[in-house]
Amino acid sequence: MLELRRLRLLRELSIRGTIAEVAESLSYSPSSVSQQLSQLEAEAGVQLLRRTGRTLKLTAQAQLLVTHTETLLEAMEHAEADLAGTLSTIAGTVRLAVFQTAMLALMPPVLRELREKYPELRVEMSQQEPADALQETSSRSFDLVVAEQYSGHSAPHYANLDRRVLTHDAIRLALPALGAKGNADFDRVTSLEHAATLPWVVEPVGAASRHWALQACRLAGFEPDLRYETADLQAHVELVQTGNAVAMLPDLVLRSNARTLRTIDLPGAPSRTIFTAMRHSSAKSPGIQAVRNTLHAQPGMSDANDLVILATPKDFDTVDEEKASSRQK
């Protein structure tokens, strides 16, 4: 009899590629992972792993087991959701992954509302970059993700995840407030092109926002002076406020700093899309749906039946396209 716990380790290896990464993600020791995989191979009676140099490759038989493991895990998730649905209260634990802006601007009122409405529901939240969060939600390390994507720079898609748009967050050019001493060069800026000679603060290489900002500047006819680099958007705000840099910042960040920053609309009124994603197999989970629905019900957010990016399971309502279209106008 094959043991599901060991099958999950094999599945994790197929996703992460190395025993060290599997061990780190599951808080096991590498030797423990290796031992469990060896025992699984003995149980299966076939070779599951083949060493090529310093790397381990899954055999065809191992890939077959991974496919069946995914089916088993989905069935278990369906069963757990159905069981939770028979209870009179919403309880349990929901593991939530969010990006930095969402953690700062969106989640505090959501967590407070959830605590008041569902005192027996435990929400565990972790700050994660969108690409990592989506992968980890697909592989079951998280139950729900709040992620972002920029025009022309889509976040990764996973077939087992259902995505729904939460909001469209406008992006603007941020400058220090007018009239501050020593900020004459910033005060003269009235368009993106006028910021060509000023220092910029951007997120690190690999961030979608950095790629998008670079393209926007290049389309405006200049190569920006990328003088400062940090993933902390609050640091971006501080550098702009103090007259050290300009930046492209989303409204969720700008709203709480409206009095200390000046903003200029960018060509084409660009925005980033903020969305939630959960596994199709957890569609009936009362706890996960409670968190997701509370997010979508916040002021300024789309409702839970709004625009669907990927096909949704039958348990969700269909999209009212006319309503979604009218809201975007």
C-alpha cells in the first residue's frame, strides 16, 4: 500500500526539483526526505528516481504517481470542504499569501472584520511575491493568494487555480510636494517626459513593477536614471517625499500619502490588476470562501461575482459581463 504522505514528497520533488528545496518547504531535514522517498520506491516496487550527475530526475513511473497524487489530494480537499460545510460555524485555519501593498492597505480591515464575524476562524498571513505565492498556492502551501499583475506582464497561470479580479489600481507618477526647498527640478515636472533627467527609485530586478516602469519610460523616449532600488514601497514614498527621487506608485500606496506627495497622471491611465486566487478543489471550503468574500466586499473592491480570469468551477456564479464592463468605464 502506497502511503499518501510519501507520495506528497514525490509530488513536491516534481515541483521544486531538489531534495533540499523539498526539505526547506516542508520543514524536514534532507536526510528525512531522502529516506521517505527510498521507502516509497520500495513500496512501489519500481525505480522512481534516477540520478543524472548531481540532480535527481523522476522516472516515467514516478511521473505517473505524481499525477495520481494530485487527484488524491484534490479528492481529499473536496472531502474536507464538504465536511466543513456540515458544521454550524465557520472554523479552521486559512493560510493566506499577500504582496506588500495588500498587507499594508487591504488586509487590516479585512482581518478585523473576519475576527468579528468568525471568531473561530484562524487566518495565517504571509507576505510573498506574487509569482512565488501563486506557485505555493497551487502546490498547497497556501489556501488563498492576493496577487498583482501589470499590463503586458502577466503573473503566472496555474490550471488548478481560480482567479478573480479584486480591483484595478491606478498607477501615477509620484513627486515631492510643490514648493519644498531645493526641489525646483521636481517642481518643473508636469509630465512623464519632464522626469527624464531626475533620479528614480524602483523595485529590484525581476519585479513586474520595475519592468513595467522601465517600458513606460522608454515609450516616453528616455532611459530613466535608476538610482535607488528597494522592494519596500514605503521606502519609495520616503525617497520621493524628501526630494531624492521620483517613482511610479499605485493609488493604494498614494492614498495614505496624498498630503505629502504630488502626482501626475500617466499616458493611457495605466493600472495594475489586483486579484485573488484559490484552488478549484477548495471551492466549497467555508473558511477560504469567507476570507475571499470579505476581501471582495470591501469598499472599492469588485464583488465576489465580478470578472473571472480563468474558468471557475460550477459552484461559483457566472460572470455578469455587462456589469463588469460598466464598472470599468
